Amino acid sequence: MMPRPLRFACALTLLALCLPVLTAAQTHGPQAAYMDTTCAPCRDFFQYANGTWLATVQIPPSYPAMGMGREIFDRNQLTLTRVLGRLATGADQQKDATLQKVGWLYAALMDSARADREGLAPVRADLARIEAIRTTQDLRREFANLDGYSPFGFATEADPGQSTMNIGQVSQGGLGLPDRDYYFRTDPKSDTLRQFYVGHVARVLSLTGMAPEPAKDAAGRIMKLETALAESSLSVTEQREPEKLYHKMTVKQLQTLAPAIDWVAFFGETGVKAMASPAAEVDVSMPAFMRRMSGLIESTPIEDWRVYLRYHTVRGALPWLGQAAYDEAFSFTSKLSGQKVPSPRWKRAANAMDGAMGEALGKAYVETEFPPSSKARMVELVNNLRLALKGRIETRPWMSDATRKQALVKLNAILQKIGYPDKWLDYSPLKIDPQEPAFAGVRRAQQFEQKRQLAKIGKRVDRNEWQMTAATVNAYYNPPTNEICFPAGILQPPMFDAKADDAANYGAIGAVIGHELTHGFDDQGRKYDAQGNLRDWWTPEDGREFEARTQKLVDQYDGYIAEDTLHVNGRFTLGENLGDLGGVTVAYDAWKLSLKGKPAPQAIGGFTPEQRFFLSFAQIWRNVYRPELTRLVALTDPHSLPHWRVVGPLGNIPEFAKAFGCQPGDPMVITPEKRTDVW
């Protein structure tokens, strides 16, 4: 199982969140019951909009957080689970081959008794194969094995220099902790986590049959190897510069860079014949990492690589190898998220099915949950947001006509995907055997997807393909294909409410649409042209002006506290902060445009339409995290924490200050010289 491929898609990220489901007694749009009116809106608008909810909410033991996105996710999960349960019960009689596979695999995932009986039996063949490794050639074959694990990533991407074609990409990977900086941070919490991780690795190795002392020694050697890999890995902040991640070279040149692996043989063994040639081209995203990794293959004893592969191969299978294995997996993940008790098996199985056969589930989901009227309303909203962003690009005083012209070309070229794909994925090549253990089915699904992705190398990019399933509670912008996508899963209350007033919908889903559109022009997206090529289409003067303006936002967020003494990383979160600021700004303009010159409707619930717009925006980010998750998000997530996703953007928006009567000197009003004004 190769590490997840490097991706540049800018997603909204809502899945860690949860809140109570709206009831009939509640109004549509902003909820007055969630507000804390003892807090002045101009002092802390997040607290004003959400304070009563924050004071009364309790995080269930099986959740790491509570908030709006999780409410929608849980609602979707219940819908999908009903579908899954029905398919599992009647799988043998199901005439649709794809749905039959869904039913068989879900039934296997739910069979906890069988998983407990079999224990680690489903991975014994993998352990035997790893134990037989004796040479660097054996290592290479294991790295190329789709059932195995690799310390580097190998994936397919749209060629940043020729975006219409797919190219193979190798990148950094191989770490067991969330990010390279986890290996080097010197604070007590980081040190404690590293010690726990080493103990966790030892316990996993013991589950595979190693005696306690050898397992403890092996865990230390694994940590040493991972630390060496981390030393040459780029930080999450460094990875935000796409021009520094594009190094197109021939396989022959890669061979010179990382000679420990026979790359022609490797690519042939992965089944990518188009790359099994010295003249074939590959994008080596992190050359320094590949050079260091090659050196480690030559200098690290084979027995250390064997235990490293033993741990990582089993690690990915732990959730489906019986209760003892799952408990060990949860013992580590809970240290990162703060989750107190595991989620019930049906939830874990439903999540696994969404990963394994997500498009099949999405097709069943939209048949009942996403009416044509919702899609039509979203098309209208998106079109209005695009029109508003067009107007803002046309009137930016700091941008030259040359850059402005190219920006408008790019905006007009953005492909929009709403609800669900026009063509569903064909699962006929995927083989699911109802007699096999659950992990065997999960692995077959992983292999199916890996082969499908790798088969694209050397072929044209299909811009119609979706990067999220229809039931996903999220959205994204993808620079190489210049597209925005809003799956059906996110298009429901309270994010999108057909019964709410326009001001509320534009403040919620409108800000999300604007967020994704703005990603096309953030610190990463602006470096791609209308066709998705990595190309600088800005004049030097405009580029410098953009950097100067966005540096204000970096400085603003650097000043925010995430947890204890840990600050928000303003440079790492810049793209998402620009998305939040641009999103709410463009959404406000789009709402005003939708009025077509007519006066705004009357106040509802004592709040003007302008106030309802900003309240709606603030309440979609109503979330509370456990301390562990707060730290994890601050260190590894390019999105800022919920409080700052509200306070940060609104302080830069004069229309917000006007709506609530905020004055210079109020905490929610950023002074003009420090205010960020880009889009």
C-alpha cells in the first residue's frame, strides 16, 4: 500500500465537526438560540454568534469534536448505512453486480466475530513475504508491490507543465507520525507523543508474533529510520510552493539521483509500462528526499527495513484484524485526536465503504437525497458568485490590465461540478469474494483504485472525473484542472437551506462557493494558468504587490494562539485564510447583485439581512475541538481553527463593521494600514 499521492486540491475540510440536527421548531438560517448577546459583536463575533452553543455543547466520547459539518456527515452516514444494510441483507439475490459487491463487502466489514477468530491471519502472507527480504532488489520489489508498503509515494498527477497530460510522480512519504516536524519539535507534548508512538510500534510488532524485547528494540530502529526520512522531508509550509515541487526529469536522471533502486525495473513491476524506460519522464517532487531515501536503502541494515515494512504493512490493516488489533490502532489515533472511545463498528464500516466504493454509494445517495431543484439553485448561486468575483477582479486598483486580463480568462475557464458526476465509475474490474475476510476486500478495492490511477500515466487528463464522492461533506478547488466541485453531501441544511432567506444562504454556502473560487487566485492557485499549467502569468509588479498584500494576512494570523503557546502558522494557512476572506467578501457582493438593485428584504428575527448574512457565515464554523485535535489541526491542517476562520476574515471587511456598528478601536476592526484587501 503506497502512501497517498501528493495532491494540490484545496478542500474546505468539514469532516471533523458535529452539531444537533435542526428540528421543526427551529427557524431557517441563523439560530438565535446559539448566540451569546452578552458579548458585543464588535468584540468577538465568533463568541457573539455561537457563545451559548459553545457553553452548552458536550463532545460525545466517540467524537474528537462537535460542529456543523459533523451533523451533516452523521445525517449522510445514516442514509448510507440504511442503503448498506439493505444491500448486505439481500446481496446474494442482487441483480446489479456493483451493488452486490457493495453488499458483500459491507457484510464482511460488519462481521466482527470472524475478524476476532482470524486475527492477523489475513496478513500472514504479507509478513512471510517481508521476512524473506534479503537484498535491495527484494526491497524494490516490495516497494512496487501494491499489497506492500513504500517509504516514498508513487502516483499520477496532471503534468504541471502540460496539464492536459498525466505524468507519474514520486514524492516523500514513509512516516508514521502526522508530519515531519513531529519528529523534531522539542516541547514536552511532542516528546511524550514520540515516546508513546515507539511503544505503539512495539505493541503492533508484538501482535505479529515478535517477543516483547525484540519488538521494543525493533521499534527504536524504526523510529530512527523514520527520523532519518523526516530529516530530508519538506515541511507542510514548504510544500505550499508548487513551483518548488515540480522537477520533471527522465527515469535515467532519477536513476542518477537515487541509484539504490533500479527504477526501470520498479516502474515495470508496478505495471506502468509507459515508465519502464530510461527515456520516460517523471516528476520528482522532492529530489532531496529521494536522494536521502536512496542513501538509507544502501546504509540501513536489511533487517531494519524488514521490521519497518512489517509494522507499516500491518498498521494499515489493524482496523479489520480483530478487536485486539483495532484497540491498538485506536490507542494511538486517540492520542492525536483526543477521542475517548471508538466509534461503533457500523460507522467505521460505512466510512470504509465510502473509501472503497464511494461512487457506488454516492449514486444510491443522490437518488433520494439530492433533488434536481437543489442542483438548479446551486447553479444559480455559483453563477452569481462567479459574476461577483469577475466584478472584483475588474475593479482591483492594484492590478495591471495585463494581469487582470489573464485573471478573467482563468475565471471564465473554471469548470464547475455540482452534486454528482454525469458518468459514474465502472466497478466491473473490482473483484469482491463474499467468502474472503473483510481486509481482503478492502485491499482489493485499494488495488483497484491504485491500478486505475496508475493506468492514467501517459494519457490525457479527464477533467470530468471527480476527486470526491457525491455524499462527501466537503468541497474543493483543483488548480491543475482549474475546477470547483460541490458534492451533494454538503448541499443541505444548515450549509444550504432551500427554505432560508437569500442573505442566510449567501452567508453560508455562498461563502463556501466564494472560498473555492478564490482558491484559483490564492498563493498557490495564482501560479496556475487557465489551463492548469504551472506558469507565472502575472507581471512582476503585480506579483510583488500580491505578496505584500497577503503578507499582512500572514502577520495577522501569526498573532493568533492555537493552543497553549502554539501559534497559528500564518504562512502555512495563507491559502485557506485567503479563501475564507475572499469567500465571504465575494459572497456578500453576489448577494447584493442577486437583489438586482432592489432594497434588501425586511429584518427577520430582529436582524437586518446584512446581519443575517454575517451571522450565517459565523455559524457554519460553529465548532469545538478537544485539545489534542486542536494541536493536530494547528500543526498539520492548512485551515485555521474555527474561531479564527470567523474573526480573521471579518475584521478585514468594512461591510461587516457597518452592519454591526463597529468603530475604529473595536477588536473586530482591523485598522486600514493592516487590513488585507486582495480580492
